[in-house]
Amino acid sequence: MKSEVASPRKRPRWRLLLIMELVVIIVWIVLKSVPHFVEQGWGGAVDLLLLIAAIGVTLSWLIFFSRLRWKQRVIGIFLMLLPVALMKIDGHTGSFFPQLSWRWSDQSATQMPEISGMMAREGELIKASGPAYFPRFLGEKMDNWIAGELLPDGWESKEPKELWRIEMGEGWSAFAVAGKFAYTMDQRGAIETTICYELLTGYAVWTHSEEVRFEESMGGDGPRSTPTVADSKVYSLGATGILTCLDARTGTLIWGKNVLEETNQSVPKWAKSCSPLVVDGMVIVTLGSTADKSLGAFSAASGELMWRSGNYPSSYASPVVATLAGKRQIVAIQQKALAGFEIETGKELWAFPIGNPQSNCASPLIVEDTIITSSGYGYGTHRIQIKKDETGFKATELWHSLKLKAKFADMIVKDGFLYGLNDGRMTCLNLEDGKSAWRGGNYGHGQILGVGGHIIVQGEQGDISILELNPKEEKVVLEFDALDHRTWNHPVLAGRILLVRNDREAVAFKY
């Protein structure tokens, strides 16, 4: 009788898997090399799609082509899908790449803070200007610059002392500082809050609550605006358009209104993010996403609508006040135009057709009679000069550069050079012609603040770097960890106190 010989089992097709994965890698390299994706800031999206493609290729090979025993295939599929089952998407970076966390990690809504019971007394709010005064977004002069006069010698090379660390709710608001107190906004469950903290201790002095919540999966939840302190009052703008005027000492509501509902406009896709500009007895804010009259002025005393202006939908940037060509005016970037407006009436004085219909976030930066504005998604940086003759104001473009595309972060100017984050990478341009001076490290979509002869860089993942303001090269002086998670909030320096926060916690350092 002839014995039967079992046929040998075919070996897995490892070569096929390697070829398929190699194709994915080549496609990834090609896409990352395409200027369109780089300039448009879609690098994170490309990374995500190719990661999904790599997982899909591996699973397809495992199921259909591997020739492994089905028991082995099932085990392999289980091991590959296990991380997916155990992880969840916890927001996205500024480059659209998802941030992951364990499904069992506690992401419950932050509780309202316990009130210290200490109310600020009359005179405790600093009313005069000075290095310790940071009353609004980007500082008193709205130039993202601090003199650094109160800092000790060698501060830039020594890690500061941590004063306090507290839990925060969701949102991208920064701090405004006046005297002994710091003000910010966050989201705590269904409640949007404006909060006053004692600067040296982190104790909550008072809170003001609005029953409203803004949610957006890519951009995150909660308010984006930074409060403004003026004349012992705090002005805050919520994510859905609620503008409030509060007593800075007690948090008592003086007046409040939904500016979008009043002007019959809708909430923009990424929510309201402009910080209130208080000037000449008025509160200036951008309005909704309709093209008609997207800039509004409200009485600082009563909240009454004084005027509306603008011919394009509003952006996400904050307006500033500046003197250009001898005329004090409001400068605001809209979706498709940079424009100047008369303070008293809102009359448009001039306009220049630039802007990003997707997302203008960086505020206009004033340098003498010129304005620097920048945006991501391939739009880059413009320098616009404002002049006036017998026919009126004229806006002329001096240069345009794609070497600096400030998606989220505001920029600074020092000694003839412009510094900013080009889709996360620190970049220096010559202010005269916009040509690149150097290109440095990648900090992600964080924020920067100019201090004396240095730059404080708040990285997207919460790390802090101190850079020397050097037009020849990037020179990092100091690096240390501050926060652990996505950080889009702007850092603040008030005297010797450095305040940083994100959508989970805030920390104060003292030099």
C-alpha cells in the first residue's frame, strides 16, 4: 500500500508585504515633497492618511495573501486592532494629526473652582502702564512684545521657579493681567466661564458663568478669546458671541449681550476668537461670517451698538489700534481684505485685497506706517504700506513671502527682522524685502512672545524654549517642560511672572 505524503504548507508571502509597504512609503515621500501640501499646511493630514493606508495594507496582506493559518491570522488581526480599541482621539494638532489617549483616561468636565473669598479692593488694579501690566491679548501695545525691564540678569538661561499649577477647563483663551490679578476664560461642562485668579497663588477670586457651550472636533471646545482689562472692568467675548462687561474687582455683571444674535449673524466655523479691543469708550469686536458689516463697536459703558462696518466676512484675528499716515485708526483683517477704519464712525478708510478665506488667525502687526499680516494654508506673509495724499489713503504691498506662514501664532519685529512660526518652524525674515534670513527648529503650532532680546516659544506640546533674537541663526538658550498636551494658548509675562496654559491646566513661573 502506497503511503500518502502530506504536502508542505506554503510559506507566507513576506515579500509581497514588503513591496506593498514600500509602495506606501514611496507615496508618502512623494506627497510630503509636493509643495502644495507643504504650503497648505496639510502635512499632518498626509501623515494620517498614509498611516491608515499602511494599516490597511498590512491587514489586507494578513487576511488575503499571507498564507498563515487562520488561527495566526485572527491573532494578528486582534493584535493590530487592539490599540484602536484601547485608544481614542483626544483632539488634533494644528497640522490635523490626531492626538490619542487611553479610553479609560479621565476627561470629565473640570469642576468650578472654589472661590477664595478675596475680592480685589479699589486701587489694587494697575491703571497705569508698565512692564508688569498685560491687560489684553498681545500686551498693552498689541505688538506681542515685552521690554523685560523687571527680569533679573541671566533670566533667559535659568529655569524659573514654579509658583502654582491648577486645573483648567477647555478653551484657548490666554491670561490678561492687571496688578495682583489674572483673568482668563474656559469651558466647564455646559458652562462658559470668565475667571479671576490671584496672580501669586492661583486662587480663584471670582467667576462669571454663561450657560453655553461651543464644540468642534478639530479645533477643540470652549472659548478662544482673551479678556481685556480696562478702567477696572473686564470685557470678554465667548465662543458663541456673548460679550460681557464685568467689574474687575468682584466679577459683577455690568452688561452683557450676544453680539451675533443682535446683528443677525451666525457663529463662524471655528467659533469667535477675537479679543475685545477697548478704545475711546468703545469695545471693538469682529462679528459673524456674513459679508455685510462684520466689524462692530459697542459702548464700553452700556453695550449699545455704536456702529458696524466692513465689506467682507470676519476673520479669527483680533483688531488693533494704530496710527498710520498720521491717522489714528482701527486695523482689522477680514477674510479677504486688510482694512483700516475710523474709530469714531467705523468709516472704512482704506482696504487691501489680501486674506485667507479659510482661517486668518494672526493679528495685524504694526511697524511704523506699515502692516504685517500672515496666514497659513499657503497664503504667507504680506507687508503693506499706508500713505495718504489729497485723494485719501493708499495701501501698497511692499512684499509678499511664502517663507513665513503664521497659521496660529502671532509674530514679532526686532531691529529690522521679522520672527514667527512658519507652519510650526521658527523662521526669521528680513523686514526690508521679506527674504529669508534663517529657518530653525519645529515647535509645532504653538505661540511666541518677544521679551527684551529674546523670544519665549510655547511649543504646541507644552514645552517652553527661550531663543536669542539673532538675525543670523537660531540660538536656543534654554528649554524646559511646562505643560503636557496640545497648547495653542498664548504665553503671558507680567513683571517676573510667566503664565502659560492649555485646555487642561495652567501654570505660573517666577523669575
